Amino acid sequence: MTRVVPDLGAVRRRFSSLQGEFTFLDAPGGSQVPDEVGDAMARCLREASANIGAPYETSRRVGAILDGAEQRSARFLGCEPHEIVFGTNMTSLNFALSRTAGRGFQAGDEILVSSLDHDGGVAPWLELAHDRDLVVRHVELNDDTTLDFDDLRAKLSDRTRVVAFAWASNAIGTITDARRVCALAHSVGALAWIDAVHYAAHEPIDVRAVDADVLLCSPYKFCGPHLGLAYGKAEVIERWRPYKARPAATTPLGRRFETGTMPYELLAGLNTTFDYLDDIGGFEVIVPHERALGERFLAALPDAARVYGLQTMEGRVPTFLVNLDGVPAPQVAGRLADRGMGVWAHDSWYSLNLYERFGYGSDGSVRIGFIHYNTADEVDRLAGELTQIAASA
Ligand SMILES: Cc1ncc(COP(=O)(O)O)c(C=O)c1O
């Protein structure tokens, strides 16, 4: 089969931010955004500044933006438009939806979360547990940072109400077998609740294929505006009692879980983000390109570099936590920034259990995250700089 190669020159020309000298290797913290997305947002504010439901043109335009955002999001996630819920960001939406789901839970009910998770996927359950006397348990990891399915099976019980997990780790890039977790959750009647914030930038999603009940992501990780986007399986969420203002519409289904007026200009940008991703060839092009970048990076790293987690591209996305022997992570990030390369140093990367289990050095670690607009040349230059920094230690 011929490999589909992106025309990176053409892709990158769509981003003003990629025309300068600076190299962005920090996509996990938020990707760059093509100009057309910003243009769509500005156009919405100029030409469709209204609310839905009024009998004139600007209102009809806003309605079309909202309908379009639900339709495109549904296509992106593999569901129906009425199963889409928008919010401020993943964390806020997760607090809201977990609260809503939890209205029917009883004291002593259990929530399982994974030890790979970002705290945006954990804290909402901890707070709910605090208020409602629930129990939150962490599913452990194997030494290679993959999910320990024996531990998951052992922790499932007839008290388990939710199994929540990150499809891919925002810190070390490890992917979890989502279909397998969902099947295990359903075997005890629990909801399968997926944090796909990190995964969504790198791999295609089909919520039906994995049989998720709820899935959340954040478009600012895949070249879109700052928003939260969720899928809720219709037969699950139609049973939930929504937190909503009473006159607000109850149909389409997903909208009953959205509070207040939607940020239509951001949704206009989101529509253009999906169009952009389709236009560059979608995940058929993105996945092999990003995988090649990751392989190139791993092969070029100096011996002094330690990569945490999986050591090949098998079972991971191209997000790497790295330390260089003898050079504190903040210094590595600072020196790369001086050389025009954007990465950060941090301790836990909001993945608290993962950090507790594996530690990443007292000064934290450097996260390097490639995304489809990165080039082989950028990877080579990064590896070269890391080699020089390590040699000067
Ligand atoms: C895996 C993962 N989950 C959740 C979040 C929180 O997302 P948001 O910033 O949209 O609340 C992040 C953010 O980095 C993330 O990487």
C-alpha cells in the first residue's frame, strides 16, 4: 500500500504562526491554529452576531453555525449530532457531566479511574465522591506504563458505576485499549467514560466502535479554538436529569446539557478546524506522518536522553517525556527556547498518579509533542540541540 504523505509546505502555509523562525514542539499544551479558523471566528462576529431563534438573517446564520458544529463534531467522533455537547473546556464539561450522571448514584458506589489520567479526568470524580460519599479507586499500570487489565478486572464490582480513563496520556503518550476497557466496564453495568483530549489530535475516533458512553475532547489540541466537546450515548444521556434553566430547549438531546448561550464564534472556528483537517487528508495522512516523526526522534536521541514510558512508537502517540543526564529539565527547556524551540518543563503534567508512580526527576521533565504540522527537519534540529545540550553537561 502506498503511504499517503502530507504536503507539509502547503499545510504550514495555512498558519501565520508557522512562518517565523520559532519551532513549536509543544502541541500537547495547545496546538497552533490555521489562519482560516481565526478568520471564521472574526467573520462570525462581523456577520452573525445574534442568538438562535430570532426571525432574521443573522440569527439564521448562528443557527447554521451551531447545527454545522454538531454535524461536523458527530462525524469526527462517529456519532449522531444530537449526541454532541459543547462546553467551555474539557475540565468544566467533565465536572458538569459527571455531576449530572452522578445524580443517580448511591453512597458507597464506586468510580474507577486510571493511573494514566490527567487530573481533568479524575478531580471531577473525587469532588463528586466527596459530596456524595462515593469511592474512587485507581487502576494501576504495568511497569511499561500500559494499563494493568488484571488490576482493572480485580477492581470491577457490582458497585462500579463508572470506569473513566484517558485514551492516551498527555504526559508520556501511552495509549489505552479503549474498546477493551469499555467492554469490561459494561460487563458490570458501569459507564465507560473516555478522556480523549490527548488522543483526538493524533488518532481517529469512533465512539460506536469502542462502545463509549461518554467521551470528551478539547479542540485546542487539534488546531481549533478553546472549547470543550463531548459525546454522550443517546440511550444513556436521555435518562439523565439535566442541570438547565427551565425555559431552555430540551431538544436536540445534547443541548439540554449545555448551559446558557453558546460561544457561536468559537463554534464557527471549530467548523473550519474540521474542514481544515478533512482538507489536508484527515487521519489517513496524519497518523503515518506523526508516527514517522516519532520514530525519527527516538532514533536520533543522544544516549544521555532518558525517555519515560514506551520506547518505540508501538502503542503510543508522538508525545515524549524526556530528561537529559546531568541537565535539569527547566534548563533544557530554557536552552531550547533560546535556540528557538518551544517545549516546557513541568513536574506532574497534571497526571498525578503517573508522576507518583514513575517520578521524572526532582526537577521534572521536558515534554516534547509532535503534531501533523511538524517536519522531519524540525525533529532533526531538536535532536541535534539535545545532543549538544547533553554534551555540554
Ligand atoms: C489528557 C487530558 N485530559 C484533560 C485535559 C484538560 O483539558 P481542558 O484544558 O480542555 O480542560 C488535558 C489538557 O491538557 C489533557 O491533556
